[in-house]
Amino acid sequence: MNYPEHIWHNGQVKPWAEATVHVMAHGLHYGSSVFEGIRSYATPQGQSIFRLTDHLQRLHASAKIYDMPVPYDVQALAKGCRDVIRANGLERAYLRPIAYRGLGGFGLSAETPVDVAIAAWHMGPYLGPDVLEAGIDACVSSWQRFAPNTIPAGAKAGGNYLSGQLVAREARRLGFGEGIALASTGLLSEGAGENLFLVFKGALHTTPVSAALLNGITRDSIMVLAREAGLEVVERDMPREYLYLCDELFMCGTAAEITPIRSVDGRPVGTGKPGPVTRRIQDLFFGLFDGATPDKHGWLERV
């Protein structure tokens, strides 16, 4: 791993190696952190960060759920994101802002300072080279998502991703590109760290936020773009077997972007290749960055 030279930490850009955390920090022991994944892209207008403000507002919302006051407002964090991109000389970047409970008391409810860092590095396709074109093979995990009113799925919190680690590591161990989790109800939830869209007769179907999933910003973007393009979008609960019966299937997220799924549990999805609706969604989404899709909503925020 080639690490970048600089990182933003508690209000200033500093050398990467100087952004340290004590081994007794609360966040390390209890998963008490909230974070975001954000991408910047090269566009005809210059490098732009996709939905930066929306991501940072969600970071504050996640912190609010966990009673974790973030000492920097959205504007300060946005400046930090831009500063660390420039400091590392990146032409496009993956950004990781994180707020975490630092060193203080040792109990679960102990008072601690909240520290904040923003890393930026170059990252290609999250699930491997060529996956955006060829798709991946996925499996349904033996691990389910957490039940309602246990851990809040609506927060993008560090501890929540222990569930995703189980799903993803199991999938890799079994030779699959990614895992898909069911909710505690036995109905579909989401991928290890991605939302799901199933295509039936040209319409997009996605699981609701009540299915123990994070309401992804990429998910929301796809729903908006699809509806503006005249495609039907349906949010509804769906059983596992619909993964085998849908015409097309893809997962999405900031890291995964729009990744087609060509098979589930060894069964081909549709023709076993990314389908026309998936390709249309990819064109609409990536078109935001080359100018083919108009940015009607001000989603591109210049570096």
C-alpha cells in the first residue's frame, strides 16, 4: 500500500505519519466512530467532489445519533477535504472523513474528546479491475443484518461495519466478489457495504431503508437520475429468491460506484452479463463527470 504524504487531522494538514491515535482511545475499543466515503472526479469544469455537502451533513447526522458532537461544522470539513486533496496533488480522489471518540475515560459511556481526520488517496474500482464492465459473482451471506432498534443502520458508524466485515470476508473466502445480506426478517437487505437494485421488466426495484440498510447517497442519486430519465423506481421489501429471478442486478455505493452482478450463488442473473438498464444507469451516473448528464442538482462541488 502506497500511502499519501499528507492527511488532515484536527484542523490542520500534517504529514501522514503524524496522525496518531492512542491505543486506549475509545473509538478503537468500542467502534465509536462515524465516517464517510466520498469521491472526487475530473470533470470538464475541473476536479469536483460528488455531493460533498450531502456526505458531510450525513456525517453530522450519524454523530448526532451516537451523541458525538463533531467539533467542526460542514463548511470547515469541506475546506479540509479540499485542502488534503490539494496537499497530496491528487487529480481524483477517494476521501475518508472520520470523527471518533479519542482518549478519555475507559467506560462505555465515558466522556472523551472527539477527534476528526480526513484522508485522501487515489482508488480505482473498489471490487477489482474491470468489474464495472464485466460485473461480479456474488453470494447470499450466512450472516444477517442487525434487527430493528438494536444498532441504528441509518448511521454510518464504524461499529456497524463489523457486520459488513463478516459478510465480505465470508464471500471472499468462498471465492465470490461480494456478499449480500438478508435482514433479520429473512428479506433482502443490502451488500456488505453497498445498496442493491434489481431490475424487473425495465423497472428498478430497491430495498427500503427499513430493511436494515444505510440510505446511500449513491442510491439516492440513482433513484433521482433514473426517474428523470423516465425509468420506474420502486422501493419495496423483496425475498431472497428475487435475486435469482430478476432480469438484472447491480450494487452501488461511493466505493463500488455502479457494479453489475452477473451471478448469485452460482446462478446467472438474466443472461449472465450486465444488462441494458444497468448500462443506462452507469451512463447516467458517470455522465455527470464527463458532461453527458447535466448536473441539475448542483451535486458537483469544485475542489
